[in-house]
Amino acid sequence: MDLSEYRATALEKERTADLLRILPRGRTSVLDLGARDGHFSRLLPQYFPAVTALDLTMPVFAWERVTKVAGDATNLPFPDEAFDCVFCAEVLEHIPAVATACREMARVAKHEIVIGVPYRQDTRVGRTTCLTCAKHNSPWGHVHAFDEARLRTLFPALRVIRKSFVGVNREHANWLSTALMDWAGNPWGTYAQEEPCVHCGARLVPPPAERPVWRKMCSAAAARINRIQRAFVRPHGNWIHIVFSK
């Protein structure tokens, strides 16, 4: 997946602008947890004099006034209250031990934690089938879905001081369309993602274009069921952004 193209989309620009809008002001230091390509690490020095960018492997970007660190979100290599603010966007949905990661964020944050995650995502929509191990994967390697209530339970000692939503989502599946799409091999899953199979680590690639007729019939039926259901789904935000305060 070309992240530069993704960052240039109108919806991604809107998401970025909203996260920057809700940032705490007047703080000195921030931890960008799950820095990935450094998109936010490059922007955060406009708001914080000291920025630390952490990812599982040492980030490869080089931005002025940004310190890079390799580390695990579930065992952060920092003392208590090491940062005025912790910034974490599009990360929690990828972490299996998410409760542990949230406790670590609360530990190293002195004042605020800024969270951005997909909102009420139906992870059955767009899921993939690994050609190596034949197991199914949620789209984009997401292993969790969130709403406001769940986020509050992950940070029980903190209070919400800001909340916003970006985008519109009305995508939803059901057990029948999910089963049909699985039988079809999930031909329209998110195979452009860079995240590998969560089960075996293999790169996810779409099934062959030439598929048995019965598989094509299954996927066509699943798509039709989802289109019909979509008309009755109440739309909601695509992302939720929350600022917690200690």
C-alpha cells in the first residue's frame, strides 16, 4: 500500500486535521506511539517542543526535533509520567494485548492521552483469506473494534475532555453474507494492505481471478445481501477521536 497516496486522500486529510485540532495546547513533550511512516511525528513539533516517535522497529524517517525509539507499546521503555501527552492514532486496533498497552500509556502520560481509532468497525467487511494458511483475517490487520464505551473501560481512571468523529460509515455484514464470502475465498478483501496474515505472517494476496463458478456465486450473493442490508444501517462516524485527561 502506498501510504503517500493514502495520506493525500480528502478523508485522510480531514482525519489528520481533526486530530491536530484536538491536541492539548501549552504542553512541552509528546510521545507519538506507533509512529509508522512518521506522518504525525513530522507535524507534532508544531505543537510540542519535544517529540518522541516510537514503533516496534526503529523508525526510518528523520524529522527535526523528533527523537526516535524502538519499543513495544505493551512495555514502554520510559518512566512514569515521562511525557506531558501521549498521542496514539490508528494503533490500538492492531495490538492484541490492547488493555496492557492502554495501561502503559496511562502510566507514561502526565496529563493527556489522544486516541484515534476506527469507530464501531464491522471487521467482517473487507476481510481476507490467507492463501498460505487458509485462515481469515480482519481488514488492515485490525484485531479490535471500538466504541466510546469500550475506550472508557480501557482508561478507567481518566476522564474524557474532548471527543469528535470523522467520516461516515454504514458498512455492515451479517453471519450469512460473511459465511458466503468466506466460502468464496474473500476475493474483495483488503489485500492491498501492508499488514501480513495475523495467523502465519505470510503476505496476503488475493485469490486467483479464475475461480470455480460456485465460489463466484457465493461472493455475488454475499455482495447483494450486504448492499440490501446497507440501506437499513444507520450511518455513524468512521473514526472516533478522544482526548483523555488524568
